[in-house]
Amino acid sequence: MLKATAFTQVLWFPEESAAAKKISDRKGQVGMKKWLAALAAAVSLMIPAALSQAETKTIVLATDMHYLSPSLTDYGERFMETVYASDGKIIQYSAEICKAFAEDMLRLSPDAVILSGDLTLNGSAASLEEFADLMRPLEEAGIQVLAIPGNHDVGGKAYSFAEDGIRSFPAAKAAEYEAIYADYGLNESVQRDEASLSYIAQVGDALRLVMLDVNANGTEGSVREKTLEWLETQLREAQEKGMAVIGVSHQNLLPQNPYYSAGVMINRPQKLRALYEKYGVSLNLSGHTHMQHIAFEGSLTEIVTSSLILTPCQYGVITVEDGKPVSYDARAVDVEAWAGQHGEEKEDLLHFTEYAPAFFVDVVGRKVRAILAGAEIPEEERQRMEDFAVMTSLRDFTGTRTAGDEEADLALWLQYLPNNGFTYYLKGAVAESGWPMVHYDFP
Ligand SMILES: [Fe+2]
């Protein structure tokens, strides 16, 4: 952003400026400097004032990258069984996707990169450290990296994968996470909470972010009363200082879909929502479901960015002017470019734009076929149900919903498998067809 001072310097020739002297000598106009000074002052009052008043910031949100240290897997059969049992996340290339993401960020050079939790597959210290190392060049390039833990980063069990079995070991403790990620938000915070790893981040002059940790405080998905008290003080202070505030959490603040909101939201979010409404916080950014989604309730908008390692491996780019969000755009990590530049030989990575959705279709197709196998369905209808379920799921996760003749296909699921959980899921996804949730212009 061109600041008034910079703009004025361009027009204002200082006393000893060679350019000013040259003009003065050539024209022989004694009053030239004074005239230029008057002109610069007039212009700086008019044009630059308008330019400098709007502070534009670019913020990226990436989430649920579930980084797994290559030292913890042999990428063998047992490991791939786990990958296929998951929801389509490309865990086998989490390291490569995260490296490509880091390079994308260095090219994009946003003001801040928010990492909203589930940084690792299952919270091993090795994965936490390696992922933190991948983000270090961003900080060194002057990009604010701001992280919070998800429900898979701290406490519980971590795993390693080998042919002779899957071994579990204790995941990192909150203190270990804090030590590794202190430079990514906590150390440079406006204020941090004593009851959790929550903190307030300042981005530019006009915006503060509530980086809310609801996972490392001992109760997954919950906001402690003490944290709410701390938060109210912070929101009041921000209001007094005329700062805009955007919330960030791992789990969702709003129900994104009535058919599957249970278990993915912040527990008892009413008090938090009331606080945000009271202090004019109108946007929350989150992840956790691995699905791209936008929801509205009252004065609140929540944008859920899909998992960074699930096709198309996207992150959200939010443009903010004077603290006010203007637009949100999901963009895919350019894994192919990274693979080409780094001499990768794996075809999956070199042709990642084809591989990523095909892998998702493969994973979900296996699950859907297993569900359909249990019911007596004529072959033609079974195939139609499978195709519909896989494509609906793909559109749902990637946020690229389009209206179609889905009702007829959904009717088959309701007819043959009326009480199956997957039918409920499809019902919810179809109910929302019609608008893509990868782009949003704020009103
Ligand atoms: Fe999560």
C-alpha cells in the first residue's frame, strides 16, 4: 500500500535534491521549489489521503494439514490401510503438499498465514517440529505465521507405521507444543490467555485476530470460563481502540450442516457467540471438518476451509481493508509446480491435479461400495447410487456445489437405505446444492 509519506516523497523534492536543483537551474524559476512544495502539499492532502486511509491486508488461512513426519512411516501396506480408512486426505504426500504450500506462500507473500489446527496427523513431537521448520522461511520473509492447536496436535496418542505393525506412543504435551510454536503467534501476541494457548494477534493497524485454542486446555472442543472472561476483556479493549476483530478457531462456531454438525462444533458455543455478537465480531474462520463450507447465523458468518491435504488442497485467501473482510477465495496449492522444480519423479506429484481428485474418488468409492454391498439393489441403480454419492461427496468436500438433478438419485438412497448415516449425509449435501463456497464477497 502506498502510504501518504511515500507518495509525498515522490512529489516533494528536498532542499538538496539533484532533481529539484536541475529543474530550478534549467527553468531559472526562483519560485519553482515553493510552487512544487505547494503542489505536493495540495496533492498529498487530496489523493494520498484517500490511498493511505485504506489499509489492505492479505491473510491466508490453512488448516488440517495433518503433517506426518516421513520418519514415522514406511509408506507400506499397513500405513496405506490407515490412509484408505480416512476421509480422502492425501496423508501419503502430506510432507510434499506442506512443502509446496510453504513455497506458494513465499510467492504470494501475504501479511499473515493462519494455521488453524490439526497441524499434524496425530500430535507426535517429530511431526510438530518438522512442520514448524517448514513454516520458518515464511516468518523469516516477514510473513506473520499464527498457529493454534487442533484436536490432533496435543495429548492423546501418536502413531508410527511399519510392516510389522502400527505402534502408538504419547503425543506431544501442551508445553511441548507451546515451546515449538511460541514464535508462531504466542510470543508476539497483544495478549495471551493463561488458561489456554489462546492469544490475540495484531495484523496491521486496524485488525486483531482472536486465535482461540479450544483443544490444548484439557477438554477437547471446549472454551473455559476463564478464557471467556479473558476474551471479553480483549474484545472490550479492541473496541475501545477502534480495532476490528476476526475470530479463528479449529472447531466450528456455527452449525455448518444440520445433518452433521454434532461433534464438529465448539462445545456449548452460545456464550462465545453472544460475546462475538456483543462486540461486533462478525466473522469466524475455522476448519476441522475437512470440508469447504460457509454458514450464516444472526450477525455471524463462518467460513470453514477444507483440509490442506484433501483435494484440491486449498487454502483461503482473505482480503481485509481497514480491518473489514472484503473477499474470501480458496486457492489450491501448486503441488505440480513444486514437484517439477524439485526434480520429483513420482507421477502422482507431477500430475497432482489429476491424482488428487482421483484419489478422493477411490477412497470414497470404496466406502460407498461397502455400504451398498449390504443392501439388495438392482445393479443399474446400485451404480447410479455409487456415482451420485461419490460425486456429491467430492463437491461437498471441495465446496464446489452445483445444482443438478440430484433429487432423483437421492431418492434411491432414501428408498434402499433410509436409515443409513451416509443417506443423512447425502441429504444434507444435496439440500445445500446451488452455490460454490470457494468464493465469497462480504456485504
Ligand atoms: Fe480436527
